[in-house]
Amino acid sequence: EAQVTQNPRYLITVTGKKLTVTCSQNMNHEYMSWYRQDPGLGLRQIYYSMNVEVTDKGDVPEGYKVSRKEKRNFPLILESPSPNQTSLYFCASSPISSYNSPLHFGNGTRLTVT
Amino acid sequence: AQTVTQSQPEMSVQEAETVTLSCTYDTSESDYYLFWYKQPPSRQMILVIRQEAYKQQNATENRFSVNFQKAAKSFSLKISDSQLGDAAMYFCAESTSSNDYKLSFGAGTTVTVRA
């Protein structure tokens, strides 16, 4: 089944404890992206990647890191999480053939930082 | 910067009735796409419908249709014959050719369906 898989689904951590949210897609998509969803703000892009070893900042990149060593994986790293990073996170992917290709989303990761 | 505005935080509709969700955007690009995504309580983001800016005809997908008013930069979603399974948060989003595939989302509208 074609899908984007995020793990974990829920994560509770404490301020300053490094964490990684994994994202993997099995559709051979070039484009991958991370969004965070907050009430009243919709979804905002954190980072994106057009292909392996190519990553770029989105609208809200501060406090986050990403890497794209393999085409299928695009982990989101929080080196020193803070409470303002408590949010719902989505990984998404699409083929790069056209910008009208709809994004395929993972099931989301609910992160709480205390 | 792209801005997508959904002015209705919540909407309520009686089962089998019709509800319309509003969305405005402000891109200066001539080539762009507009989308509506549905997010049920399961959190999954589900594509409902999409519209190409250069197409005059409004997109339709079963009970879902859009009213695309390009000059007014308006992109409303109409849900006809509402069903209990339509209860969800709905997001309007925009993508332009110059913006590296980024989707810019509105704040969302929560739709409640009354039985």
C-alpha cells in the first residue's frame, strides 16, 4: 500500500531532550516536507526537500533540523525541544513532476514538550 | 507571501442539507492550484478537491463542488447532501509554480453535522 509513515504517533518529552520524528514513504517521491499544525494557524511548512541531499527552510524552521540521506526517509530532528514546539506534526510527500500533484500526508505526530 | 484566509472557524449543517465554506487567497501569480483538504478526528489529511487556476470550469467531486471566482480570489467549497461522515476540519490551500510545491494553508473550518 502506498503510504507515508510517521513515528511515533504520540510523543511526550521534556524541554531540552533531543528527539527525532521519523518519516518514510514508499512511493519513490522526490519531494518531501514537514508541516506543523496549530489551532487558528492551519498548517505551516517547517522544511522541505526536493531530492536526496537537498533540503530548504520553510516558513517556520527555527528549532528544527532535517536530513535527506535516502529518497524514502526524511526525519525531523528537534535538538533542544521547547514548549512552543508542542504541536501536531505532519510529514508529506509528492512526485516532483508537477506542482499540482497533491501531497500525500502521514498520520501525524502529536508532540507535547513540558 | 501567500495568504489563505478562511473566515469561518466553525460551521454547522443539518444532515442532508448543504453547507458552503469560504476561502480567499491573495497570490499575485497567474499559475497556481487551489485545494480543499479534509481532516477528520483521525487526523488524516484527505484531499477533497482541487482546482487549476487557468480552468474556468468549477471542479466537482461527487457531493463536493467549488465556486472559483478568480477575479475575487475566492474559492468556496460546497458540500451537498451532508452526511455524518463529513464532520471534520476543512482546510483550504494554495500552491504556486514559483514556490517549490509548498502548500499554504488557511486556518481551517470545523464542520459539524447534526443528525
